[in-house]
Amino acid sequence: MQYISRALYRDQALIAIREAILGGDLAPGVPIKDVELAERLGLSRTPVREALARLTDEGLVESKPHSYTRVTPLDTAAVRDAHVVVQTMHALAARLAASRLVEADLDAMRAANTAFARALASGDVPGALAADDEFHAVAVRRGGNFAVTATIERYTPLVRRLERLRFAAPTGRHSVAMHDEIITAFAASDADLAARLVERNWATLADLLSTDLLSTDTAEEN
């Protein structure tokens, strides 16, 4: 019989609650009760509480002692700040990875972009997000900088709403061609160009940083 650690339960709770928040099942401002979440997930309260503490660090949950715990209300300024950091870190990862990528890495990026294009064409936003994550993860892994990786993991959840909006719109398909250009730059080991192209790709999310667009998305999810 294999021992299942408490950390595994915590990670399962973390993934499930984070996906519920980012997918709109738990909308901005909605109160959260650890007892109810634990029942829904079939877990004890301890791993759920630990997961909520991690989500608080990520900015997706906020709490006031003896008062409330809730999904963080939408804060455009916080999303804007997180976007700048994520964009900059991905560009740095591209610069670090450019001389280290091998053909297998480029093949992985091409495969991810093919899956990305297919998901966009079929209106599969979660699939597009997953494929886009895998595309960019290749350079992040090869960049080999733990601080860059940790920073991206820390702040990406705050920009997920922007990515969902972009990939749900026709303009999101422009990223397919951008990805192809990035792959070409990596194939040429051109670090400067790759970094600029990656930064430009992430910059497309900035067009969605208007309060009206984000508020509309929130209203639709409610």
C-alpha cells in the first residue's frame, strides 16, 4: 500500500480551487468556506486551508481574520502589474534559452503550436491555454533560471483572465503566426530577436487591460 502524503492532497486542492477561480466557477468577490470546499473536493479541511494560503500568496484569494475569505475582487491595476512582470520574465527566459535549445525542443514548440492552432479553431479555450503554456514552457525550462521560473509561476494566475479573453476572440489566432516567428528566431539562435518576439507576443494582452473588457468578462461568468 502506497503512502499518500498530505502535500499531495494540498496540491490536489490547490489545482482544483485555482482552476475553479480562473474558470469562473468561483467568481471574483465570492465568499469561500473551507468546510464547503473540503466537502466538494472530498478532502479534509487541512489541505484545503493550505491551498487557500498558497492562493492568497498568488493574489487569487484574500482574507480578513475573523471576518471573511473570498476570491479576490477583480483589480485591474494588480493584473496590469502582474502582466508586465510575466511579459518581462518570458522575454528573459527566451534570451537565456536561445543558445541552449536543441532540435527536440523546437519540435516540441512546433507540436504545441499546432495543438494551439487546432484548439483556437475549434473554440477550445482551455485547450488553447494548455497548448500555449506548453509552447512557452519549453524556453522557460531551457533557460534554466529558477528565479525566472518561480516568478512566472507566481504571477501567471493573475493574467489568466486576459489570456482567456484573448483566446476566446478571433484576434487570439494571431498568436499562431507569432509563435512561428519565435520558433524561427530560436532555430537561428538569435537571442535578441527571440526575446523581442516573445515580449511582443505577451504584449498583445495589454490591449485587454481596460476595465470595461474585464468587467464584461466578470459579468458573463456570473
